[in-house]
Amino acid sequence: NAGVTQTPKFQVLKTGQSMTLQCAQDMNHNSMYWYRQDPGMGLRLIYYSASEGTTDKGEVPNGYNVSRLNKREFSLRLESAAPSQTSVYFCASRAQQGASGYTFGSGTRLTVV
Amino acid sequence: AQSVTQLDSQVPVFEEAPVELRCNYSSSVSVYLFWYVQYPNQGLQLLLKYLSGSTLVKGINGFEAEFNKSQTSFHLRKPSVHISDTAEYFCAVSTGNAGNMLTFGGGTRLMVKP
């Protein structure tokens, strides 16, 4: 099925470990986004990529890095995980200029102990 | 920069009663407005969106929302809720500028009781 695929779905890390969250979309969308969801705070933007080859910081970028590997893939890396990064992470993509067409992945639930 | 405020963190309601989930936004430019629903342990699903035109927008599952520019509001309504509407609802805004990122409110948990 066409859409946004995130892996893994669940992950437990120890403080200080690193990991990469993967996101891929097969809709030929230009823009991709990484959000984190925390109770009572909605979704907050970590990083985004308006088009292949570009990335920009969002509202809460500290402790994260991203790579727009190609038009399909946008990965999020935690270099040294901290308990404050325990969250649910969502990847999203959007087709073109204008506001419609956001598609979200099913999320990655990350726990840092 | 834009911001979104959802005025109620939780809304309990009995089945078949009407419900309104409130959303206010602030932005210095024109905005596009969205409501998303998240069922337990799932991703976000688009309920409806306002891009332009008629200020009353109808979405899936019998929901509708009205864009009020003077009040900077985009409240979500349903005349009769079902148990299956129990979920978290997010209001979001986008300005259509470069990046076109969505800015979300904190969410409202709708709890429908039998």
C-alpha cells in the first residue's frame, strides 16, 4: 500500500546509545518531516526537508540529526540517547506547494532508560 | 510564527450527544487549517481541512468545522457522537510558506461514554 513507512515500530535504548529511525515514502512527495509526540504537547517538529538535498531545523532539533538520503527516504538519528527523548516519533510527507496532502506514518515508540 | 491552542485537554460526553472541540490559532499571515484524529496506538488521520472558500468544512465520520477569521478559531463539531469517536483530536495550522510544516495544538482527548 502506498504511504509512509517507519521502522522500527518500537525500540528501547539505554542512555547514551545511538540509533537511527527510518522513514520511507513511495508517493513521490517532495517534502518530509519528523515530529515527536508527547502527552499534552501535541506534535512538535524536529526537522524537515522541503526537497531532496535540503534539511532544516524545526522547533525541537537538539539531540537529533537527519539525513535526506534520496527523495524517498528521510532518517532521524539520535547520537546519544537521553531519557528526555522518550517519545513517539512520526514521519510525514507532503506532495507539493500548498497545504494539502500530508501523510503520516504509523509512528515509532521509543523508550530511553 | 504561528501557534495553535486547543482549549480543552479532555472532553467527556455521552453517546449521541453533540460535541464541540475548540481550537484557536495565531498567525501573522493567512493560514490553512486542519483537524486530525488519532485512535489509540495509531498514527494520525486527516478529518478535514480548510484551504479557502466556504468557511464551513465537512469531513469524514460526520465531523465539520467552521473557520472564523475574526475570532481566529476553527472549532470542530459533531451533532451526535458514537463510542467509536473516542480518540485524541489535533488541530493544526500551516502557512503555506517554504517548508509548509504543520504546527499542532496540544490535543483534545474525546471520551464518549455509553
